[in-house]
Amino acid sequence: MARSLTLKNLPDDLYGRLKQAARQHRRSLNNEAIVCLEAALPPQAITAAERLEQIRALRHSLPTEAAFTPDQIDAFKREGRP
């Protein structure tokens, strides 16, 4: 759900830089402020357990008929090497 934010007492210089950046990127002031905030405040790091769960979910979503054997993978690695 989107939320609203009102900025008060924004320094003139900062407002001018934001306006200039918005113009350069062809964005509204609001969208430029959102992009700047997203860049300055990246999402919180996820735990190792959460990352592992994402990896397992991805692995289970991949087709199994295209799986290669370890011997095939080794052959692919050596292919084209002297």
C-alpha cells in the first residue's frame, strides 16, 4: 500500500537540486524524491535462512528434464580447452 509524505522546511538548494535531477531524468519531483530515497535506503538484508528458502524455491521451479549429469558438466567445462 502506498503512503504519502509531506516534506517541510526543505532547503532551497536541496529543492533546486531535486528539481534539476527530476528534469534531467524526466520525472516528477515526487517520483525523483522516491528514487532518491530508494537509493539512499536500500531494503534490509535478508537472513541466510530466507535466502536459502528463495534458492530452494527457485530450484523447485526449474524444469527437471534439462538436468545434466556431473560427467556432462565436466565435459562441457573441458570443451574447447587444449
